[in-house]
Amino acid sequence: MDQDTTIIDATLERLHAEASEFAVAVNAAIAAHWDGRHPYPLAGGALYRLGADTVAFHGAVLALCATGWVSCCAPLLRTLLDLLLSTAIIVEAADEAEMRGFRCTHYFLKATLSEVDDELQRSNRRQIEAGIARLPSVNQEQARRFIFNDRLPAYWYASDYYHRPQEAAEALLAPELSFYYARLSAATHGGFFGLGLFRDQPDTVHPNQRSDPRSQALALSTSIRIVLEQARARDQFELGGQLSRTYDDLVDRLSRTRRRFDVSDSGR
């Protein structure tokens, strides 16, 4: 591996850290503001979990970029976009947020109801019932029907809210992020076109680490933008936009940095 591979642009590295710090600050502000009395406890719990995973995957993108494996970032970025998409769907409608939060966090338990382990089934059912009990009474029968009667959908939000991820992405995400959702899907499934997205010389094929500064900039700036959007969604929904000025400043600095690397908001 070339020595250059381990060098991350200082501005991008700083923005990467500040994006994580912004997400942490939003989470801390939410906890302090509501102090255990969140008006949307199920939605808030789902958003917290989505935010924690977002920051973790954001860190993993930096680790790959710093060690010469930026070409392998596509699946991580696609996961980050899925986390952002779930966030956007939950906060889209306040009057449905609790039901959406319940579905997001209990969908995986629905998939386990056919487990052969009786004790596991009983444990999962108790967890499901506890979640249903926390919902407003008007939503409880709907939740029970979703868990125990409806067929298991491919996604927690299908088909009552959106049928496919790309449909939701086009409706809810910024155009450049919706654009990347489709391209990163190809990479996640091993498509040649998608896998070349994070290689400065995509026609040079080998299994080794690479020194790809432009691809590093694309991967890091995309990850930073996703983290900022996820944290902003939480800030707007749970705090009424208290930290919007910080978001605006970070997005402005990110846009100027992207232009320096000739990485546009709509692709390479």
C-alpha cells in the first residue's frame, strides 16, 4: 500500500468528527430537554437507535478510507442511507410517528414468531405486547394486526407507507442522496458499475489497498452529509430545530470542501 493511502484530507477529517459531534449534541439536547417525558417515546426510541447506528457506521467509513479500503465503502454508505430513510419515514408525519417507531423497532420480532424455540417465542411475544401497550389506544389494534395477522413485508414501512426504498428515497431525501441510493444498491449487490464508484481508476482491477484521494473525498463527504441529515431530522422533530444554525454552518462548509475536490452533489 502506498503511504499516501493513509492520508485523509485534514478538512474532511475535521468535518467527519464535527458531524459525529453534532449528532451527539442533538441526542444530548433531546435527552436534557425531555428528561424522560418524551411526547413520542416509541418514535424517540427508534430515532435514538437509528442515530447511534448512524454514528457507528460513519466511523467505519473513515476507518476504511484511512486504511486504503475506500473501494469497499459502498455497502456501509448504503446502510447509512437506509438508516436515514427509516428516520425520514418516522418523522414524516407526527400523528403517525409512534406507530412508525413501533414498526421500525418491532419488525424484527415479527420475523421471529415462527421460531421453533418456544421460550424465545414467549420472550419475543412479551416484548411485542409491551411495545403495543405503550402505543396510543387508537393504534394498538393496528399494531396487533401488523404483528400477528399481516404477512411479513420486505421492509418495516411496506406497504402502508412506501412500497420500495427507492420510492421513499425519492419522496423524502435530498436529490443527491436519493441519486446515491440507487447507485449504491448496485454496489451492495456486487454490480460492476456500483463497485467502481469509489475507485479513482475503476478500470484498474486488483484486490489490494488503494490510494484514491478523490474517492475518499466522495465517500467521506457522503457519509458526513448523511449524518448531518439524520441529526437534523431528529433536531427538527424532537427539538423544533434548536440546533439548525450548527447544521447550516456544517453543510455550508461541506459544500465548499466538495467543490475543492470536484465532487458534485449529484455524483462524480
